[in-house]
Amino acid sequence: MAASIVTRFAPSPTGFLHLGHAMSALYAWRRAREAGGRFLLRLEDIDAARCRPEYADAILEDLAWLGLDWDEPVRVQSAHMAEYRGVLDALAARGLLYPCFCTRAAIAREVAAIGNAPHGADGPLYPGTCRRLPAGERAARIARGEVYALRLDTAAALAATGPLTAEEEGEGAFRIDPAPLFGDAVLARKDTPASYHLCVTHDDAVQGVTLVTRGIDLKPATHLHRLLQALMGWPVPRWRHHMLLTGPDGRRLAKRDRAVALRALRAAGRSPAEVRAMAGFPD
Ligand code: GLU
């Protein structure tokens, strides 16, 4: 018998769900339900400045209206900050994190001065300034109360794990190479004490997710996630990165495209079955 499949849909409550989210959720839901597996819902609400409780409520309501059901409990990331702190502590204890005191403006200045600075998945790569700070200076600046982020020393992390691969369902294994995509990724900062990357991999592990389904735009992140899984000894899921829905103009749908919000479609009189079909899942 095939091992039971566990999938999840993990939206951030920063706006209303639209047709693109519906496609992603329906895909994960169908995969689990067809195989008699579990479908989980997780609210990724660690970015306190952008997330709002009313959007979290709307997500549950819209998904239920669409006809989806999920296995309880819904995991709400903001309720698990101590767990993420524990992961950061474990990585720090192995010397894999360093404090970075650079402001965004200082990094931008430094990158501009380099001229042809290498770009990664989220823009120019961090030039590694604070990785080279002497231990005494780090301690003194922390003692002075300077604000800092925690960055992963990616080269040290990769040296600890050795070469890695990840399994893309239907395509096979691909080689993991997070350095040119993220450089020394930020895993914690003052206003977001645990990054998306850290929380998502921790949660997929504790929730027993076996197949991570999400849009192709998040495929670069998988390189970093696979590295974190290897460092922490977490079970390794398979991945399925699906295509994104685009609007009539060919651009991918965004939360600002109000007309494709599930509640706008509902208010315009569309039925759940019609909206499922619009999202690529006709009954
Ligand atoms: N919370 C992420 C988002 O809304 C998705 C995370 C994931 O599926 O890994 O874009």
C-alpha cells in the first residue's frame, strides 16, 4: 500500500483569496482526497504588519464556500513562535547563523558600490559584510543594543550537509543550489522574528506534509527549504510546483486584482462549481 499522502494549502492572510489561490488549494485538496490522504490548512501570519485577522476569517469562509474541507486543526503560525525560536537556537548553537547589523539602505549602498553585484531570487545578494565581523565586535554591538537580523551562513551550512537534491514530482530529482538564489538568507529579523523559509519548513515537518504543492514562483525557495531540512534532520517531502493562473493580460493574478477575488465572484452571482471550473477544476 502506498504511504498516505499529506498535502497542505498555506496562504498568508494579507488579502482576500483569488482564483490563483483557489487553483492552488483545489490542487492540494484533490491530491489528498483522491488518495485517501489528509489535506491541511495553515495560516502563515508571521508578518504582523501585513496580516489581518479579518483576512484569516475570510480565507476559511471562502474555502468552505468553494466546497473544500480540511483536516483539523488549522495551524496558525503566530501561535508557534517559541518553536521557531528553538530552530534558530539549534542552528546558532552549531555556528550556522550570524548577526547582521546592516540596514536595508546600507546594503543597497554597498551593492551599488560593487557595481555588477550578483542578483538572486529576491534581488541583489547580500555581500556578506557582517559574516566577516570579528566575534568581539559582534558581541559589543549586541551589548550596545544595536538591532540585527540573523543570517544563515550558507557556505558553512552546505559544507555541513554535503550535496543535496530535491524530488520534483513527475520530473525527478534536481540539484540544490541555494547560494546563487538567496546568498546568506535572513532567517529572523526584529519585525519578523522567524522568516517564511524557516516557518514553512518547520511546519511542513511537524505537520507530516509528504507532498508540498505550490506555485512555480516558489520553486527557488525550495532550494533553501531543502537545505534547512537537511540541517535539522527533518523528513523530506516531494514537491509539485504548478503553473500560475494569469489574467487576460497574461500577467499572473495578484491580490490587488479585485475582480478575481473569490468574494467578488460570489457577490457577482457565480456558484462554487463555476468558480472551481474557472480555477481549472471543473466537476
Ligand atoms: N504562505 C505562502 C504564500 O502565501 C505560501 C507558502 C508555501 O506554499 O510554501 O505565498
